[in-house]
Amino acid sequence: MTADEDPERSRAAGGCVLVALSGVPLAVAFAASTEAGILATVGAATAAVWWSVRRVPHAANPAPPPPPEGADDTKRLFSVMADESNPHRSRVVWHAREEA
């Protein structure tokens, strides 16, 4: 490998490092007291869930904004329709572009 090539990062390797780094303090807490270990585990799990929820965007696939007032004569390229088979999904209908 040359100096200008970056090695690929592995998610599994990162997960192993996080488990090792979080496991040692938890092991020390459990060695000191079972109650302290349980409390530390619950606190770490709560912090991890809170952090992961904060990272998710509120609307991963938002609907396009409505057209501005008076723009009804514009040609639309696509429409977003509700999917009848799954209420949690929508489908995109592409319209043929008419050349003038």
C-alpha cells in the first residue's frame, strides 16, 4: 500500500473497539458493586439510544413542497402518490416531458 492510499475502515472493527472500550469500565463497575455495574450499564445503554435517535433525520424522505401560488400552468416532471398497498410508503409517478 502506498502512502496516498487510505485503508478501508471496517464497521465491525470499530464496533469491537467500542465494545472493548466500554466493556472495561463496566467490568470495573461490576467488580466494585453489582448495583453500580447495573446502573452503569443502564446509563450507557440510555446514552447510546439517545445518541442514535438524535442522529436520525426527522424526515428521511420528505414530500416535495407544494407549487407556489399561480404556478398551476407549469409542467410537472413527477408526482408523489400514496402507495395503496403500504400506507407507510409513497410512489413517484414520472410524467412524459412534452417538447414545444
